[in-house]
Amino acid sequence: MIPELGHFALIVALLTAIVQGTLPMLGAAMREPRLMALARPAARAQFLLVALAFGCLAWSFVANDFSVQNVATNSNSELPLHYRVAATWGSHEGSLLLWTLMLGGWSFAVTLFSRNLPAPMLARVISVMGLVSVGFLLFLLFTSNPFERLVPAAAEGRDLNPLLQDPGMVFHPPLLYMGYVGFSVAFSFAIAALLGGRLDATWARWSRPWTTVAWSFLTVGIALGSAWAYYTLGWGGWWFWDPVENASFMPWLTGTALIHSLAVTEKRGAFKSWTVLLAIVAFSLSLLGTFLVRSGVLTSVHAFATDPARGVFILVFLAIVIGGSLALFAWRAGKVGLGGAFDLVSRESMLLANNVLLVVALASVLLGTLYPLFLDALNLGKISVGPPYFDTVFYPLMAPAAFLMGVGPLTRWTRTPLPELATRLRWALGVAIVTALIVPFLLGRWSLLVAFGLFLAFWIFATTVVNLRQRLSSSPRHGLLAKLRANSPSYYGMILAHLGIGVFVVGVTLVKGYEVEKDVRLDTGESVALGGYDFKFLGVTPGPGPNYRALTGSVEVRKDGRLIETLAPEKRIYNASGQTMTIAAIDTGFFGDRYVSLGEPVGTDPTKIDGAWGVRIYLKPFVDWIWMGAFLMALGGFIAVSDRRYRLALKTRAARVFGGAVGNVGAD
Amino acid sequence: MKTVRWSIPLAIFVVLVGFLWVGLGRDPREVPSPLIGKPAPSFALPQIHSDKPLSTAELTGKVYLLNVWASWCVSCRVEHPLLLQLAQAKIVPVYGLDYKDNPDDGRAWLAQNGDPYTSSIVDLDGRVGIDYGVYGVPETFVIDRSGIVRYKQIGPLSVESLQQKILPLVRELQK
């Protein structure tokens, strides 16, 4: 019964979404308040219905209802409870349902935090989100029904893919989707603004917090995925430029550009049509990512069951949503007018440069991701594009962006006298250069790339300190605390996110520059030295797990003869599927990781486990700074949106709009 | 003019959709073999049921399939019933290449699952496999009368792949 209830809830949700997607929009066009007033209740009802459906699916997983196809394929009665819950979004159908749930959740949030939005604006925003929902609900119901019954029911499930049986699975997809889908709000605001002909600072101020929150979630989601790959794949990498990773990274790059151009649009009224375009593109890339992952047009390590009918459906949906939005953009963007003028050295120009670099980086990632598909479609052969391309193109684009990040926050709007800027930056430049020259020596080996990476990181740190000092000293208040309080949360959020980039750059630079690895055959009792440590292999012991058998290795780590720790890398053989998983043992530290993973038993008889094993040992200096940096960026984002000005400003501006005093088209 | 400028994103998107549409019809996992249209790499290897070596020279003059299999290969079990049917129908001789496998295990596997092969050769160290560019067992090659590789299937045979590609090609070559 429960699965049928879920299925029924989805159908009703579709009907509600159709109401939500059409009537309020119609009401806004006809200036009919009664139709516009449908927006809130329809969006809320739709969310609750999808949540009910999601709950039903989760219940089926938790209760081991193997008469549901989806459960029988992706779960097993031996699977621990938290993974049964996570298995809800482990399949294609379940993850689409999660997508739809998130979309409903964001719409619900918009209905809660929009008391000050003018009614036509809200009606249009909610309607656009409703239309996107319609597409996803149709997709679910017609090609990917998660509640499909299996007749006769299976006695036991085939189990969740062992790769997904990991705490990462519990958190990574929901957070990633929060980010992905969150861009739908900025997108809907952009479409609503184009439809209503109101593209101004107020619109930018409304979009900003939503964009920043979505971006922050996406940042955490990507970082978690990267950390997950690092510790489960057993070869110590943290980013592979895989098409599916790129699919999440492209919206992130666009979202980053969007956050910055929204700042210009809000403060100076400039870059309006560009900002709208970025808002459309960010969400379009989220949709494109979904298409690339679900249709199987590209090969990727994220193998999902693919089905040509699904690919065709998403592509048609993509063409309607994105094509329609871009057509609307082509039609209306010319009418929004231009913003204020600015000098070559000004905050506007810095943010423009930031946007150009980010968008070029985005284009190069998009090109690299789709290049195999382009060539194949033109019958020019089959190729794959890997890290060498992305590394060559991406780092040279990001280096100037990181450099400008130090300069940008110190510039003023409209124009900044160059000598004044130079005076402020002299000190920071000195610190960065000296650090970049000296630190690599202290770490053991000087190399140009490490020096350059550290220069960028310390440039960001030093300019941030300069910026903060200047802010505090120019504050008229007395006392450090009062001075600190005088700055807004959004300022501190910005500072923190930029510091996060610096921390991230330190991590990437040092791990690329100084990581060491060794792939060795070790007999029981044998040891190997690496980077000042001795790793002694004590053999492998078998043992049971909840739904797998484990072979647990034991490796003693010594430094100067003193025992530091014993690492326990594992091989797991899952009962239901017979698949093997490698669980690396990692000693995580502030200054780096010691990482040990088990390869295969070496020898003629692969069933003999008490002989020699292939063992992989890595030393990864500062690798955790990569994820720490990402979390700082996200934290910065969350702090920035706590700024009271978004709430206050909404009230005053909205009051003026209701008063009919502002006719904003091209008014800047 | 202005509208043209604002339409650029739309134009780019339309082109992109075109490519994605074509891409949907393709299989990105399908990697063409460089051997197609070239002579099959020669070998002379012991047969699984007798120590007498079998060489490519003895096979020239007839159209045949070369099926790469192994007792350790799980997906070989999937295609095995089809191979048995094919052997019963006697449309085309199928030769086996027991790839990186212990001959005893191979013989036991054939005894258990049935032997569809006219003969199987044993590639214990996988050298012939390297010559043939084997990277996923099972693989099946279609080789014509003059010893030229005409088609390569990677992964297990299916009813569709046999009916739509391999058998029509075999009939064409046998004419």
C-alpha cells in the first residue's frame, strides 16, 4: 500500500505543479490578484506531496519491501539502517525524486521568505519553479517511476553498490543537490524579472542571498564528493576531471561568477543583462549535468543504468527550459539598459575581470567535457580528454583570478587612483614574495610551481589582512570590538570565502609539490621506508562485517624507531554482490595524511591471504587543506547571507514598489 | 543588430543541443578496433584438447569467429548459451581463445557448461591476446576467408548483436 500511496502522491504533485506553473503566471500577466494568490499554497502543497512520496520510498527501503523493484535492486536486508535510508537516493529513480524534493523544498523556502516581494514577482518566480517541477515529475512518472512493483516479489535484494555504502553517500548527494537545485531560485528570479521587465538593483538584492546559499551548499557537496573519492577509491586522488565531476563543477564556476556580478548589479546597477544571463546559465548547467549523467552520452566512473528514452526526454526538457529562457533573454535583455560608467581601475573592472576569467574557465571545462562527444558526432574518431588538458588550461586561468582576488576588495567602486592602490598593496606583495621564496626551502625542496602557488595563497592572506586593517582603522568607532562590529556579516563572509580559496591553494600546491607514494610488495613482517617513516606490514586477518567479510591488514608506522600508530586498511567482499571494496586507512593530520591501502595478495594462489600483499603507501602533505578551504568558502557564504540588510532592504524597497513610485526599466 | 548580440547564447545552445541529439544515438563505450580491415594477427598455439598446435595458416580459406573466453570470466557465462546454439546451427565455425587461463580450469569449465568451439587454443601468458588488443573478455572477432578481421564485438554476444551485425556479415562474407 505504502508504495502506491507514494505513487499517488507523485501524481497529485504533478497536477498541483501544473496549477502552480500556470495560474499564478497568468494572474501576473492579467494583474489578477486571486490567481497570483494561488502561488504560495500551490507551491507548499506540491512540496508536501513530493515529501510524502519521498517518505514512502524511504519507508519501503527501511522496511525491506522487496516487492518494489527499486528496493529489490538497490538494497538488501543485511544493509545497515542508515545505508537503507541513503539507498533511497542511490538509484537513478531515487536520485531524481531527491532532485524533485529539493526543488519543492526551495520553492517552499521562497514562499516562506518572500513576504516582502511584490505579488506579481512572487507569482512569476513560483510559477517558473512550478514549470521546472512539472518537467521533473513527468520524467519521474513516465520514464523512471521509483514505485514500480516487482511481481513476484524478490526474496532478497541485490544490495546497494558497495561503493555507495559509505557515510559520504548519506551526505554528499543531498548537499550537492541542494546546491544544484538551489540555482533554480536565481534562475526563476531572472526569468520573472525578464518577464516583468524589471531588472534592477532590487532584483539583484533579492537574488543574492538565494544564490549565495545555493553556492555554499554546492561547495560543500562538491568538497564532500572529492573527499569521498579520496578515501574510498584507494589511490589517493581527490579530483579526476571526470565528466560527472565536471558536471557539478561547471555550475559552481558559473555560480561563483554570478555571486560577483550580482554584487555589481546590486551596488552599481551595472552588468544587468550579463547577470541575468549568468543566472540562466548556472541553472542550465545544472540541468545539462543531469542530462550528461543520466543519458550515458559520456563515459564516466559514475556508471548509472542508462536508457535512451530517458536521454531523449531530458534533452527535450532541456531544449524547452533552456532554449525558452535564452529566447526570452534574446527578446528582452536589450531593453534593460546599461549601468553606470566605471574606470579601468575600479571594483567594477576587477569584478568584470573575475567574471571573464571564470566564464572562460567554465567554457574550457565544458569544451573538454563535451569534446569527445563533438568529435564522435562529427565522425572524427573516438578520444577521451583527461587531466593533462584540464590542468594545462585551468590553472593558468585561475592564477590571475586568484591574484585579482587580492586586489579587488581593496579597490573602490567607479575608480581607484592607482598610486593609492599601489601603496596599500606594497606590503602585501612583499610578504607574499618573501614567503613564496623561503617556505619551499623549509619544506625541503624548492620548485617554481610550489613557490608560485604559495605566492598566490600568501598574496590572498596578506591582502586580506591589509583590507581588514584598513577597514578597522578607518572606522570612527572606539575599541576593537566596536570597530569589528561596524562591518557587516557580508563583509566577513566575503573575507572568509577568500581566505578559503587561499587555504585551498595551499593544499593543492603542497600536495602536488611534495606528495610521495610507494607501491610495494610486502611480506608479513617486512617493512618499507617512505618520507622519514617506517611502515611495517603485519599481515592480514579475516573478520566479519554487517553485510560483508573483511580482510583487515595491519601496518605499524614508526618514526625514528618509535611506534606512532597502527593503520588498518581493509578489503571488503560484500555478501550479496560478491564485489570487492578497498577501504584505505588514513591518518589525517593538520600538516598532512599518511594513507595506506591494500592492493591484491601477491603470489600464485590468490585465495592465500597470509602471504605477501601489494600495499600502496602515500604521504599527502596538507591535503586536508583542500577540503578545509572549501568548507571555509561555504561558511563564508552562509555568514554573508545572515546580513540583516537583505531583510531590512527588502522591506523598504518593497514598500516603495507597492507605492508604485519606482518604474525601474532602464532607470539606472 | 542588438537583438543579434543577445541571441548569441541561444545560437550556441541550439548547436549544443544538435550535438547532444546526435550523441544520444552513439555509444561512447564502443571503441573501434584498429584491426578491422587488417589481417588477423598470426598465432600458433596448443589446443585445449590436444597438444598439437593450431595456427592461423590452417584457418585461412574459411569464414570463422574467434571468441575470446576464460574460465574466470563471469560475463562469458552470459553469452555461452548463444554460442552453443550457434554451434548447433552450424552456420559458422567458432574458434575459442582461452585467454590467460589454466588449461585444466578451461577444460573443466567446458565440460560443465558445454563446448561450442570447433577448437580452442590456449593463450596462457596472454601474448596473442595482446596482439589482438583484447581488453575485455569476452570478445568476438569475425574473420573472413583471406584472414582479414571484419568485425569485433567487445563484451558478451547478445541476440541483437548476432542477428543485426554478426550473422548478416557472416552470410555476406560466405557468399
